[in-house]
Amino acid sequence: MDELELTPQFRVEYFLDAIVNSTDCPYEARDRIEMYLERISGADIVTPEPMYRIEYYLAKIAGDDVEIPAPQHRAEFYLAAICGEEVELPEPHDRIDYWLYQWAEASSDWTWQKIVAKLAAGKTIPDGVEFTVPHATHGNTDGLITFITRRCNVDKVHGDPTKPTCTIQAKYLLSANGGTSAASFQYDRPESPFPPLETAIQANTVVQFQVVIAYGSWPTGTYHFTPTADLPVGACLTISGYQNTALTSLKVQCWTDQTCVTKIGEYEIASGDGSATVDLGGWQNHPQRVSYGSNNEAESNNFAWLNTIGNMRENWTPQTPFDTMTSNFGAATVGFLGGFPEEFRAHLGLADIDNLTNTVYECPPVEKNKKITHTGRIWLASRKEIYGSNENANENDETQFPYYAEVGTTDADKLMYAEKAASPTSYWLRTPNASYANYVRFCNTGTGGALNNGYAHNSIGLAPLAILVP
């Protein structure tokens, strides 16, 4: 139904627009039908007792205890469907038919299967349609996640840009405790300053390294540590704390590999070369990412979890030489994608996801300050999609979700909740604060829904996106 995007022309269409699209009707009701429509749109008025067939349908929709007749005319079939009757909707012929058809569509019970079928038939899905899907770990008390449609045919399938798509977003933040509170998710874990060791280091060897970019309480200079255990080829080195603590008060943590599950040991850091016999050279990663993790969604632990079906420890793969796996992935942690039924996953398209790189540091061959595209089946909304404003010119091609552009225009409208929570929770966006290598944009509950940024190693809520495809 391409013709469903109607602009009201006649009085009754303004009343229908108020119902279908939650707009303000510029008129006051002056006849019986308009009174019913005004009441259905939420006005506190008293409607007359129904006299005509169509008024019985409208009275039923308004909540009155009346019996509706069996539908005979096209309009009555639409109204019967809005009343909840199982009827076949006829093809609309005129403007009022199209309005009633749209109302019936918006009122009907939607499923992901219905959306997929309509996409396959070349139809457009209205924004704001809600449906539920079972999820093994992050559903409500009934084990369901509620999704809401955001737009159609804007987000593209990788390798097939003409394929019909419907972008969906979790209506509520991913939940804990059956929806009574929002679950928290670390965007990314602090990274290693070096790639995995290419040469083994024997126990009790003095090892030196250089900090070449100062950050906070980490000045440039030469430092050393002395492992008391053998460090094998492939070992991963991390720093035990953050840039607000002097390096000489921290330790080098040594792990068997980049999963950082098995710790070999941790060793105090001292100033100077300590007469070292092994020199690791200068830190190859930026200290912002060593301290707080990466703000590149494609490289983040969060994105990996969203797009994994099986066990995280078995399926996690480093995205850069400095990547480390978050300690939140326990031995039994399964990826978010794996929590959905297989038949639903089969209709989640592999999407081209636009983002931008920061201006400070990206792990080569990724370039700084560029528009980039990565692929995934589950991802997060961008700053532009929620707030409508650019991080920088690299977001010029992105568009705001229609709801936030037309209805949810205030910061308070950006707030999100777990399904049964009384208070909102801050949630991640995918956009980096492009002036840093470790800050990620998020919707901040503490400032009433305003845009903010936080270190990637922090943990807040998620409202993921996907695209349904036929």
C-alpha cells in the first residue's frame, strides 16, 4: 500500500489522522461521526447512543459495550478489524478507505512473521508497530523482548542493497530480573599496549618498555617489570588500572592469550630500564585505549556479544592485535543473537552499518576521522538516529529515526526503561566521541536524557537494532 502515506484534506481525515498518527486535530467535532472519532483519539467527550451501523463499530472501538453487526461494506470490514474481529481486509478504493485501512493495520496484532510477509509482498510497514519475540536470557517475565519498527528500506542488506528491510529496535532496554531492571553491559574492555608476544620471555628476566604518549598520570618515559614465570609466545600484557593512577603504582598483568581468561601473573611496574635484557619498545597502542578500551563499535566486546550465537569464550575472536576479551564473558555466557529462535534469526539481515572513526587513534589499517561501514545482524543506534545531530561531517548521510524527528523531539523522549522498571537507565549508542579514542556516546539518565559520553569500559544499558528481511 504505497498510498498509505496520506496528508489530511477533509475534516474527517484530520480526525482519522489524530487517531492513526497521534496528531492534534485542528477542529472540534460538529457531527455524530466526528464526536466518535474525537473520543477515540483521546478527547474527554460524551458520544451519543449509536443509531447507524457505522456508529456501532465506532462505539465498540471507543470502549462501549455494544454488539457490532456483521460487516457488509468495505469501511465496515476495516472497522470490524479494528474492533478485533478476524476479517479479510478488502483492497481500499478511495481516500477514506486508505485511512481506515491504515488504522486497521495499526490496530491489528503484529508479529515478525506478518512483517516479513508484507515485506515480501512489497509493502511498507508503518513506524511504531510493536511485536514480541522470545529470548532465552533477556526477555521479560514471559521470556519475551518487545520490538518496535523504526523505518523501512533505509538500512541496507550487505551485498543486496535493493532487498526490502524493516529496521526494528528493542522498545525497552535489555532486562535483568524479568524486566524489573535494566541489564548493564560493558562496551569494551581496556586493551593491551602491545600485540601478543612473538618471542617467549623466561622467568626473572627484566623487561623494559616505553610510554611514548603521555596520558593522565602516565607520563612518557621508560619503565620495567620482572615476571617471575615464563611468558609464552602469544602472551597478552595489560595494565592493572587506569590513567588516574601512576604507572608505578600499577602492575603489568600477563595472560596466556588475548581472551585474558588464564592469568600467568602480575608484576609491579618501576621507573627506568632496570638494566633490562628484553626491550618491548614503545607502546604500540594509544594509552586512552589501554586505559579504557576502544570506542569503535566493530571492534568492541559488546558488538561481538550482540552478534554471537554460541558460547562467547569459544567464539570470541580478537578484532585487533590489542583487543582483549571482557571478563564479563563467563564460562557459560552465550551470545545475544543465540537467545532468539532460529526461525527468527533466519530473517535478520546482515546489515551495512555506518559509523565514523575518531580523530585520535584507530588500529591500522583503519583510518582516523573517516566514515566507515561494518556489518552485523544486531547493532546500536547512532547519535544522529536518536538525537538528529552530527558528531561530525562524517554522519551527514545518516538520518534520524522518524519518531524522534517528528514526535519524540525532547531529551526526555530519548529516555528508555527496562520493561517493568519505574526509573530509566542510561544506554549506549554506537557513535564515538570522535575527539577521543575511548569515549562512546550514550543517552544520559542523569541529565534527563541528554546526549553524553563515557569511557568504553563502563557498563550501562542496551537497546539494540536489527533489520527484518523476507
